[in-house]
Amino acid sequence: MAGLELLSDQGYRVDGRRAGELRKIQARMGVFAQADGSAYIEQGNTKALAVVYGPHEIRGSRARALPDRALVNCQYSSATFSTGERKRRPHGDRKSCEMGLQLRQTFEAAILTQLHPRSQIDIYVQVLQADGGTYAACVNAATLAVLDAGIPMRDFVCACSAGFVDNTALADLSHVEEAAGGPQLALALLPASGQIALLEMDARLHEDHLEQVLEAAARAARDVHTLLDRVVRQHVREASILLGD
């Protein structure tokens, strides 16, 4: 990435956005009839599909059942054509396992699991095209899918990435900005309470700049919430029309 100017003197990024500006987000709910809940999202050129099954009885050993809450199972995969590099194993590799664990931690903080003891909730997310902000797109798609399944949550959980370039915090990083290798963080936020469901940093960042980057990610996550809330309301209106209400 040597020689590529990530932020111009006028404050514009490679794709023409301002520092705190989100990429275009489009989303739909109820895209997969066979699942209890499903959603598809595009954040810029990153595209993700999420499906949810449950709550249902524990599959496999009953010993896995939790007496006071539901077991949240999250699995992540990426299509072999999702990036320029062809993958031999679209799921089951180390990155996929780590992403699945992060998604599970995120949704354990958001789903009211205590309402469904001794049951299981399965969340499957697949990235169809990766162009930066993969974790955030997965979280946002899964949030819509969980809501589509009618599973109670404390709040929306909305995610966004952020980075730091030329003493400026950048929100919602593209692949080009991620590949530049600067400090990056991923944040999953419950916007109503401000509770952080997950925070991960990929590189060192001086503590003097951490608050600035964290605030950029949080502000962007709240902007994501506004967009997702609009998608949910539109989906409810469309469902009501189909039901004749």
C-alpha cells in the first residue's frame, strides 16, 4: 500500500467518504423461508447472509443443556469466491472458528437467553463477498436474523470497525484501508444502553488516541442502528400488509 493516500488533505478517503461516514448499507429480512429467521446485508461491497434456527431442543448430548439459559451456537463461513484468494476450506479453519467464537460472545450479551432454558439457538453467518468490515457485517446481519426469528433481545446489537490514519479516526474501514495495516478495532454496541458487547483491536494504538477511535466506532454503530431500525420497521409494515392487518 506504499504510496496510496488513505486520507487526502481535504479530508476525503480513497472511496470519497469523509472520516466518519459509513459505506452504503442495504439490508433485507426474511430472505430464507426455511429458517426461523434470516437476513441479508450489504455494507459497501461486503455482503453477508445470516440464518437463525431456534430456540429448539439441544442437539446431540443433553449434557450440553444449560439449566438457566439457552445455549447460543454461532458458526461462520465465507464463500470460496468471497475474496480474490481462493480458499480450500470455507469453514472450519482457524479464522472461521475465531469469528464464530466472537459472534457467540456478542450475541450471548444481547439475547435474553434466560427466557429459554435448556434450549439451543443456532446462528449461521456466511460472507458472500468480503471488502472490509467483515465482523461488523456479520453482526448486523445476524441481529436482523435474530429479530426476524422473534427471539427477545436486550437491544439491537450493532457493529462497526474503525481505524487511525494521519491523526484521524476513520469509521467503517474498507478492504483497502484494512490492508494498509494501521491500528484497527471492531466494536459491537448495544446502542440504547451504550453497553459494549465485544471490542477487539488488531494492532497497537497509543492510549492518547484510543478514545477518539472508540468514539468514531461507537458513533458509526449508532448510525448503523438507525438504518437497521428502519429495515425492521419496513419489514413489519410489509408483513402486516401481507397478513391483511
